[in-house]
Amino acid sequence: MEEQQRLILLAVSRLLGYPQDDFLKEREELAVAIRVEPEWEGFRDRLLAAMARFDEFTLRELQELYVQTFDWKENTGLYLTAHEWGDSRGRGAALVLLRHIAADAGYEPAEGELADYLPALYELLASGPDNAHLQALKRRLAVATKRVLDHLPAGHPYADLFDLLVHHVFGLPSAEDVSLLERKREEADLDELPFPILYGMDGTARQDCFLPNMKMCT
């Protein structure tokens, strides 16, 4: 992954977190770094313009917008396995695998944070090794990120951040990867799946795989 792609992932991962009381201060500190550090050249103006959209809101308004956008709407939610599996039981096993992938990469999500939280996974991609597991995760994130972007209203303050990810980090997802997500969601609507079930790197079900060898499943 190119260095600029890593920087975009890191910046967007910070901006997509829930806007806590210190959000505006942290956002300004990030903006200062983007303005002065040469490695941001090439997408500096685009990212600063996206960040400037938040100036249109008070912190309270931004918090309410965040909840309405990402917590109340399924298609713009910020959890990868929810996009892939909805609320089905299959999501639990996919979360287990993501925790192992993150741990293998030396990354530990914040306390109380689900392993499939998109901002955390963006940070994992930016800071983790370029191994097969993270390459497969990148393909899955490409589909989920584009799905969120497609369901944000035109002119939405967060849309530019997802547009940056789609067009400057992930690229448009392949038809095959989009079809895979759709098939997984269709499977989730069928009868309950037998357990235990573990998942390969692409998140598809594997019933012939044991936990100690999970990383070898394909």
C-alpha cells in the first residue's frame, strides 16, 4: 500500500469516530499537520475541504448527525460484518476471525470496541503488515465503504470522506466482491447455520476448519 493511502486511512479513521467533546480540537490539530507536512501533498486540499464541512455544525449538531447517519441506518452503519451478515448468527464467527487478524497484526481495538468497526479497520490497514489476511480485508472494506457512500445523501458532510477512501485508497470494488457480499447477506436470511463455524480470509463460511489452524483456512 502506498504511503499516501496509509495517511488517508489514518486521517479518515480519526474523523469517522464519534465526535467526543475534544473532536473539534483534534480535528484542528490534524488540519495543522496536513497543512505543514509535505507527505500530505497531493490530496491536502481535498482532505482539508472535506474536514471544513464540519465547521457548519456545532458539536451537539455533529453528534446528532453522526448518530442519525451511522447508528440508525443499516446501509450506512460503520460495522463491516453487519454489512456482510446483517444481524444473523454468522456475524459472530466473522467477528472472531477479525479479532484474530487484528491480533496477528499487532493491533488491539479500543476497549469496548467491536472488531469490525470501520474506523478501526481503516487504522489496522494503515498500520498493519501487507499480508494476505489484510489484503483480503481490504477487498471486503472496499465493498462496504462503497456501500456506505452509495447510501449517503448528496452533499452529506461525511460523504467526502468515504469518497476519498473509494477513489484514492480502495478503488471501485469488483463485481465479484460485490456479489460475494450480496450472497452472504442472502445466506443470512436462510435457516440458522450450524455451529461451530469459522471463516476464511474472505469471511465466507468454513465448517471444516478448527480454531488453532484458523489462519490457514482458505
